[in-house]
Amino acid sequence: MLSRIIIGFTRNLYVMTYKIELLSPISKLNTYYKFTYPVFKAYILPRFPS
């Protein structure tokens, strides 16, 4: 239950950030995801086994 709320919140945060980053140059968007996605994948996803 709690993990679902956290996952939903994180997903919304990523969507919001994505929309904000779309207003910036594409290169900035690519750099942002290059650094944040591996961190998200490595540290956040393993905490919530599917």
C-alpha cells in the first residue's frame, strides 16, 4: 500500500520533471536522464519488488 503511494508519487515527479525539462534544450534533458535514471534504477526500484 505505502510502496504504491511512493511509486505513484515518484512517477508523478518524473512526469512533472520531464514536462519542465521539455521546455529546456534537448541536450539538457538527455544529460539529466543519463545521470538520474541509473540512480533511480539502482537505488529506488530494488526497494519495491514487483
